[in-house]
Amino acid sequence: MIRSLLRRGRAAPRLPRPGPCGGGRHTLRTERLLLYTPATMLDLAVATACGSDPEARRWLGWADGQIVTDARVREALLALHPGDLDTRRFTPQVRKSLARPFEPAADQVELLIGVRLDDGRYAGSVMLDAGSGELGGQLAPHARGQGLGAELFGAAVLLGHAHLGLRTVRAGHESANAASAGALARAGFVADDGPPLHTLPNGREVDSCWLRHTSTTPPTRCPGRDA
């Protein structure tokens, strides 16, 4: 749970200060990322913006109603840090809307927003279905090509095994998506059986590869997921 926003010194990044997991919320970190259940609608909007640029849409296949279509709005969102709502880029009404608390849905899908520890900028998001164990994730354009994809998927593995009690976590990617394939491999995923074809939300059918990550120790649950 996010309790407050803190800036340590003039040059230090603004980072959310997370509390312990609980009340449907989770927090964890990797070497370069802090990840947490969205605290505000700004977090949720940025999670959407991370998968809305043309490169991301090519692989994710999100439909028009699922993305931030305006490039200027998308770029403005991705330039922000958590809590940066004093910007003049948005109207007072939009700022008020983005500042509203985000309440996790009472379903089995867990969403984590990722923030860079070095500069405090939003880096991406990852989603894990606690029922099927399947995950998906995306990085903001400025965070790609730096090995952060492996950390993002590694965080999803930790979320599944140590927070949600899942023995196995699965992921799929388009066969031609070398970046996702490499990131998943570095996160410890291995080949698994799955349907050879997959239909994306926009209706495009793609060749697919499936992978799994199985915990070598008994999985555990944290207070963030009610028993």
C-alpha cells in the first residue's frame, strides 16, 4: 500500500514509499525497479500508456478502446513521476481525476506498476492472473533495451510464487518477438506446451510460443491476497 510520496534531497528521485502488502495491494522490488499495486488513477493511466505506442501495439495488439490514442497525452503521462499532478500539461479537471485513489478489483487479476529506482520515472507494468497463472507486461519506450524486461517478468514470478501461492507461472509471446523471448529466458522461464496460434485483442492472429516458471520451493501467500 502506498502511504506517501517522498523526495530525498534536490537531486534524488521522487519515489512512492510502500507499506507492507495488505488490503488487496502488493509491493516488491528488483535491482532497478520498485513495483506496487497502483495507488492512484494516474498509475493506472500510465500503465495503459506504456502499451499504447506503435511498437508496443504491434506486439500487444490492444484494441483502440484499450489504449491512449493521443500521442501528446501519452508522452505527457510517460514523462511523469508518481504523484506529479501539479503539471500544467493537464487541466484541473484531469488532474483531479488522475489523483483519485485506485481500488483493486475483487477479481483474480493483479496489476503492478513499475517505477525506476534511479530517476523515479514510470518504467512499465505487469499483470498476472491469479487463476490461470498467466502474465503479461510492457515497458515504457524509455525503459526498453536495458534489460528491464527480465526484471519486470522476474517481479511477476516473485508475485506469483511468494505472494499469490502459485506453483507455476506461464507466459506467451509472438514467435517473432525476440525481445520478449529473451527477457522471459533471462527471468528463468523455460519452454512449455500451449496453443500454436493466439488471437490478440485487436483480432490479429499470431504464431505463439509458451513458457513456464515453476517454483523449486513451496509457494507462499502474503496478506495482500485474501485467503
